[in-house]
Amino acid sequence: QIIESGEKREIFYNPKHPYTWALLNSVPKLGWKGKQLLDTIKGTPPDLIAPPKGCAFAARCKYCMNICLEEEPKEYSFGDIHKAKCWLYSEELPEEILEEIMEERKNG
């Protein structure tokens, strides 16, 4: 399932979906000396024969909420081309929660 789409620059430099964040954090960076540990994505990929209810990536998502386990997320747009399916961008989610998550991401 595609959970985020857009131009490669947007995806690499301004990703919106937590799974995209996790994937990008698990890739070695240029200039690494080989002593830094890469981030891992906990859990197992979803069952493709019997997909889970809700978001397919909920079991592996650090920011999973109850709604993620119940309903497949709607697609949200971030410009003309960039789109992501994630409940973090729901109008019903208090803005402070998304702000805290973005601050946490910024601070590593």
C-alpha cells in the first residue's frame, strides 16, 4: 500500500508519514564512519494475505493512536503532488500533539 507519494525532494527532505520517517532514519548517512547504529523499525511487516484492520503500518508506528488500529487513514495533501495517509493530520487531532511530534523529530 502506498502511504506517501510526491516528488522525491519532498519525500526525502519533508516526509510526512511516520513510516517514511522510520525508513529514512534506517538508511546510512554519507560520512558515517561505521560506528553509529542505524535505527530499526520494530515489529513485522503487515500480513499481505490478511491485512490488518486500520492502518497497515500501525503495529510498527511509534505514533500509533487508537484510530490507527480501527480505520484506514484518509489521504491528506501537502501541496499539489505531495500526499500521505496518516491520522496525525486529521482535523480532529489536537494541534499540540502534532507540534510535539514534530518538535521531537527535529530534536532527534
